[in-house]
Amino acid sequence: MKIIKITLLLVMALSLTNCASGYKMIEPKAINYISANENDGVILEYKYDLLDKKYEKKELKKGVKLVAVKVTNNSGKDLVFGRDAKLAYENGTEIYVMENEKAFKTLKQSPASYLWYLLLTPVNFYTSKTNSNGVQEQTSSTPIGLILGPGLAGGNMIAASSANKKFKEELLEYNVNGTLIEDGATRYGLIGIKTEAFDALKLKIQ
């Protein structure tokens, strides 16, 4: 019985620590931007540290940062982000901005990774009692794994897929790379860059 209880406790602990996470919408238009830089009449405001839970772990693991940007164009001319206005570090080194589809594939959760919960399917819960001779006797067994395994696998896969869908939709909505920023206009975006640091950013205007 003690072994069974310990096993069940371990299963519960793993379920709580390895479950799929939801996706909290970033909403770049509603962000309070703190970091800012101006160059030739173009103001760049940006913010790191946007993701949490599973997505944040993917950032750390893959060496990719998702950055929210707000670009206000007061240069007197129309600009295309990524061509006329290029993202760079403070020292002038240009930054490779990932395609949003690639950023999504790099940072998304993997629903298939939760299939390991199916390994719990054979788990049975046994009850026993002590007979008149002081010997433990099994009285019944319940195949809890038939519910636990598929239930945890299916539930987490659905949750991960739903979160990924919201993540992808927001990335597509705020895909600023290659977009026209007219003079006097402000554009918001979400971009992925390959970096493990939180270095200062600026725009190089061509």
C-alpha cells in the first residue's frame, strides 16, 4: 500500500509540474513601454520579458527573445520596417529578425510531448485488508490508469494546442517585419530575435 500511495503522489506531482500552460495575450498596444530610442525622427519603444511558463522556458532553451515594439515615424518620409528602418543593437550591429512563423515554431509548446502520460494507462489502484492471521490480502483493484493516462494526455494536448493557436494568431496580427510605416504613423509589432541577453535596441534608418 505504501508503494502504491507513493506512486500516486509522484504521478500527481508530475501532473502538476509538467502540465500544459495557457497563453496570456501580450497586446503590444496596451503595453507600458519603458525602453525607448530615437533616431532621425523615428522613435523605437520596446519591451522584453513578455512570455511566461512553458513559452518562457522555450525562450531560455532556444536562445530566442520575443520583443514587443512600438515604432513612431516622424521622419518626414514613409519607411518599411526591416528595409528602411532596421533593428540593431546599441553598438550598431544589425539584428536578424526572425520570420514570425519561424519564431512561432521555435517557441510553441509541443502537444505530442504530453503523450507520455499514456504510460500511466496500466496503473491500477489496489486495496487490501489484514485477515485473521495477520496477513495482508488484496481485496480489489481499480484500473485508474485507464482514465488517468488518456485523460491527462488528451487534456494537456488540447490545452497546449489551444494556447499555441492564440500565440500564433497574435504573432500574425502583430507581424511588423516588411510592413509600411507611413510618415506620422505608429506601428506595433512582435518580433523574435536570436539572443540570450536583454541588450538595448535601436533603429538604423536608411
